[in-house]
Amino acid sequence: MGKISECSFAELIPKGAKIIVGLSGGADSITLLDSLLKQGYMCIAAHCNFHIRNEEANRDSEFAHSQANVRKIPFFRIDFNTNEYAALKGISTEMAARNLRYQWFAELKEREKADYIAVAHHADDSIETFLINLSRGTGLKGLSGIKKVQGEIVRPLLEFTKKDILDYIEEQGLTYVDDSTNFESVYLRNKFRNQVIPMLEEINPTFRQNMMQTISHLHMAEQFVSHQLSALTGIIRQGNGWTIPKQNILSNPDSEFILYETLSPFGFSSDVVQKLLRLGMDGTGKHFLSSRYELRCERTEWEIVPIQKRREVSFTIKDPNDVQNLPIQLKIDQISAEKLTIRKEKQTCYADSDKISFPLQLRICKSGDYFYPFGMKGRKKTSDFLIDNHYSQAKKENTWVLTNSDGEIIWIVGERADNRFRIEETTRQAYIFSIE
């Protein structure tokens, strides 16, 4: 691609963009900041002190601040107790630092109304990531290297090597600080950087160049496969989750590959894929967990939902007109029984006004709920009723119920009314509850 000083970032970042630049003080980030400024971008320097390297970390922090001052640009700094965060989350120090860093960058971008977050990953980082993922076992996505653009995050130096960066530093007469841990082979990435890659370069001096070409080809292949998979799997986004029809995949001769490439972005391993293939169309009710998602086996599909704590959601309805701030479009009308025409439709519930007492509650269906289904004898757990009506687990957890002031269920919204509130011959006035 040539020298960094001769390249243009205009295809990646529009001219005039405002950019949060991750500035550690090392050669990579100094080169990134300097080259962006020289191309006319508005930059804000953001520095994280992870307090892992004690005095050296404080030195880097002061140096980064001085570099921002010299260039007369805004500088923001934050301190993290990285080891404590890592222990709390049960993750590595490296992963903890990464999570903390990007979370803060995103907050800063929003606060400062910036357009992008720029970080200084380069070609060597992408090669290291490829080798790490390869050693752990991965699919196409893991072999396609670091992405140049990921949402709001851009990596302008990704096509340049570390040597290109050091050449730029020398050419421009810049100063930087070294992270001493980069030269220690304690972390996995450093072992590849300091031991594995130099050995591979001894075998083949053009190793880095060849690797970048391979990564580029794999990235194109991953994009192609990703487009094709969407059509093959029939995966559908529903609310905050996804559904995948089983038959689409199980009937395909390449089912293992398709299912792995579909599930691996959600963190599910090849072991989970094998179990799902063995279950086939069976296994309803079984579920599998990754670090962030739950996969549920339903009768005809797999559901993927984010793992999150169940919230107790409830809304009070003080009177028939108090329906403006509800999560669903609920309408409450009152009419004399003489003028009432009852239509058999799930979107509408009819109730005897004398049996209804406000305030009502609209809330999410929960474990232990029961009601007396209209048209049936006796009471039934709402969970059993929904299962009988083929509600998936995800749909059950997002089903609303409307309750009377005493907590009795009037209506499983959009599904079935409660028999206790039914219209009778003695009914004088009726409430009509309806949803759009």
C-alpha cells in the first residue's frame, strides 16, 4: 500500500469527521493520531490507565497527555481497576481491559458527539489474531482477521505493518513510549508476537505479506458465506432475539457447516452444534448457553436470546382513559350490554363492568400465574395454557396479562379471556379491552 505518510483515509473516514482516538502513547497510537491530524481530521485523544503496570502506566498516561497538549487537541483520561473487574467478571486481564476500553470510548463518543472511534490496530495485530484463533479452533469468521470497520470503530492502520509504523515515526521525528510487557512472553498474544511469528519468518521471509493476502481472501470468503447463510438458514430477528427454522438446516447435506457458521458468532461451540444435529427435530425444551446467549430448542425452530436477568414489569391503569404510556396499544371502551356485539377474535376481550375494579395492572406473565380460561372448566396455569397453544419459551416470557385490582387475571392479552369476568344475561354494562 505504500508509506503511511502518502496514504489517504478518505475512503474509510469522511473528511471533516470528528474522531475519538485511542492514545496509549505507544508508537502505533502516536502514528495514528499524527497521521489523522495531518489529514485534517478533528481528533479527541482518549487515554485509559488500566493500572496494571504501576509506575510505567502512570508514565504513559502523562506522556499521552503531553502529546495531546503539544497538538492542542482535547484530552480525556480514565482510570480502571482492571484486575478487580477481571476477577468480578471471571475473565482474563486482557479481555477486561478490552471491554473497559471500548465501553468508555463509546460513552465518550456519545458525550462529545463524535463520528468515529479510531484505534491503532495494524497488520501484525491481525496476523496475531489469526494465529491465536487458529490455535484455539475457529470458523471462517475467526480466520478473517481484525475488521477495518466494526460499527463506529475504525482501524485506519490495519493494512500497515509494525515496520511501516516505525518508519513513519522516524520519518516524522516523533517520540513514543514502549510498553515493557510487549517484550515479555507472558500473555498468549506476546508469545505469538515474540516467538512464533519470528520463527515463521525464518522459514519464509515473506510470511507477513502472504498472511495479509490470505486474511484478505478469507475475509471476502466470510462475507460471501455470511450472505449465503442468511438465505439458507432463514434466520429471523424477533424482538431482542433470533429464530432459526430447524428444517432448513437439517435437510441440507452441509448442515454441520451451516449450523456452525450460524451459531459461532453467538459463542456456541462445535460441541453444541454436534448435539443439536443429533437431536434433530427432537429435544424440545432443551437449552444451551454461551457466555452471552441462550439457545432454546423448540418444536420446529431454535431460538437464540441474550442472557439477561428477568425483569418484573408492571404498569398501573388507573381508569379506562389511562392507557397512553403502556408498552402495547391497549384500548378500553365501556358500552351497554344491549348494544354489545361480541366478535370471536383474540385481539379483543369482553368483561362485565360490575366484575371489574380499577386500578388494573398490565404485566408480564410470570411463573405461578393461573386463570380460568373462557370456554373451559376449572383453572389452569398460564404456563401450561401457553404451552398447549404452542408458545415458545421466548414468546411466553414476553406475554402480557391484564389483572383486576385484586390481582386476578382478566385476560391473557391477545390470547384468552378469563371465564370469571364473562358477559352474562344479567350484565348491564361491559368493558371492551382491545389491542391493535
